[in-house]
Amino acid sequence: MLPCAAMSTRPPKAAYDLVLLPGDGIGVEVIADARALIEAIAPKLGVTFALTEIPCGGKYFLDHGVDWPEGSEERCRAADAILLGAVGWNGPDGQPVTMPDGKMAGWNPVIGNRMRLDLYANIRPVRCLPGTKHGISGQFMPVWRPENVDMVIIRENTEGLYSGIGERDAARATDLRVITRRASERVIRKAFEVSRQRGRGAPGDHKQRVTCIVKHNVLQGCRLFLETFRAVAKDFPDIEPDVAIVDSFAMFVLTQPERYDVCVTTNMFGDILTDLASVLQGGMGMAVGCNVGDDNAMFEPIHGSAPPLAGKDRANPMAMLLATGEALAWLGHRHGDERLTRGHAAIEAAVAAIISRGEPLTSDLGGSSGRAAVAAAVQHETLSRL
């Protein structure tokens, strides 16, 4: 279980309010699978979920002139947790749909929620389940020593190159990367807390270690980030601080994954590196993103909307279903509700059992089954464990 929230003294709730943001493309399909899973396990857990679905994304913008309905921000803020499918759609010209201000159509439910709800830590577990096969150059081979892949990469989620400060004319464009001490301090502190809560350290030597990923030999923002890292590390003497240059890390995360426990970095570096690291867990169809703040959280697969796959029953639903489990874990810890943490454990065990068995799997994992069959299997396996 990924420890996104500390165990709280809040009592369990009579009903948990979940907002579902389907978005575009395969996001709509996998959110439907998540909804079906939640509705199936709720009676077994003895938990009531109030589910509100809000349409959003690029296709919604083409139809309505806005990328989600009025009042959606407030509805997300009031929710106990948010589940996001994926956003991004191509217009009639074949290009990604953008809004008049130049932002992608779907900015509000994704980047907007991260910033407005102050979801400052993007927490992405990178774990390889036994039986996982890598699809490299179309050749699906079993992962060598999957037990060597068990890390968490945490990226700052509210500033950096996503700050939205820039300009463009016909000959020149600029994007300002904003790095502040305050934002750096809290996400770095979160990384040390996650390492301490995980407790098991890196697979190679079992040392609890936080690796700071920067380019401080070139970039001023990285120098501030690293300076802040070293200051925060003093508050966690039981955890080893470590520093990696981002380009070197991009090699070592694939060749020496057993060295890493928890890694922390800035926004764009983290976005790129977590997609790269997903190769270690079978691809982005297995990769989960947890957007976490002090009061709100949003959970998503990181695979994107993949418009060419929409309606073809080819998407891998496992990342979305695992993200649903992480939402239950976060709520379970936040409200001291063992029923929810039990639901999370059952979902993880169900996915692990299917990967180990080798069927049913979608094509990205070397299988021949469709999305619906895999989602149904995860639901069946989860219910069998409750």
C-alpha cells in the first residue's frame, strides 16, 4: 500500500463522496470500469459511496465551449476524493484541442485541480508484479527479478514548468520554470515521510533512502531544490539522503532500479521520468498517479486518453483500477476506516493474481484479451478476496 496519508483520528464516514472525471477517449472507458468495481465491492465492504460523474475534457470543450461545467471546481473541492480517467482530444484538423487562452482543453480537471486544490505531491509507485512481461521492440519477455523494482517517485505538482508563465510570438517562445523554497520544502518532506512510512527501503540493500533528482550543475532552480533537500534531510536522520543528476538517473533507474526507495524531483523532470520508469512495471497501462494535498486528493492512470484506442476494447484498465485502490487506501488512512484499506488490499491482490497467472491480459502486457474482459476479471478476483 502506498502511504499517501497518515492514519487519522477522524471517524469513518457513513458515506464517502467520490467525484468521477471520465474525460476523453479511453478515460471514459476505464472510469466506467472503476465505477463498476466500486459499486460491486461496496456491499461486501459495508461502505456507501456517493458517486458524482462530471463530463470534461477536449471533446466536451468542442461541444460546449468550456472544458467542464460551471461549478465543477467547487464540486471537486467538496469531494472526499476524485478519480480522473484521462483528458485530451483531437479536433477536426487532427490536432489536440486547445482553448482560446492556449491551454489544452482539459486543463481545468487536471492541472487546474492540482493547482487550485493544492495537490502538491504527485506520488507514483513503481512496482513490478511477478509475472510481468516487458514489451520491448514487440518482444514480450518476463521481467528479470521483478522483486528489484519497488520504488516511489514523487514530483512537485504545482509549479515548475507547469506554472503557466511564458510568452510566444512568431519567432520566439519562453516558458518560465518557477521553483520556490516553500513548494520544494513540503514535497521533499512528503518524500521523507513516505520513505519512513514504507519502512522497507530499497530492494537492493533495504536502506531507507530518498534520492533528490536535479540538474544543479546547470539550473538555478535545481540548486534551490537541492539546498532545500539537504535542509529537510537533517530532520530525518534515520533516512539516507542521496542526490542524482537527472540525465544519469534516467539511465540508472532502468539499469539499477534496486538502488531506489523514494525519489523526489521537480515537476517536469518527474513527469518525464515516471513515464520512463513505467517500463519497469509493464508500461503505462500499469502506472498510477496519486495527486495528494493536505485536504484533497485525485487519483488517475498516467496513460493518457489515447483517442485512437477509444471504442476498440484495447485499453488496459489495470492502472485505473489500481488508482481506485489507492483512493480507497488514502481515504482509509485519512478516516481510520479499515474497511477501505481492506478494499485496497483486495484490489492489489486481484491484479497481482491475474498478472501472475498470465491471463486475461491486454496486448500491452503480451495478452490477447480486451479491456472489458480484464476489468471483469479484476472485479471477480477482488470480490473473491472480500
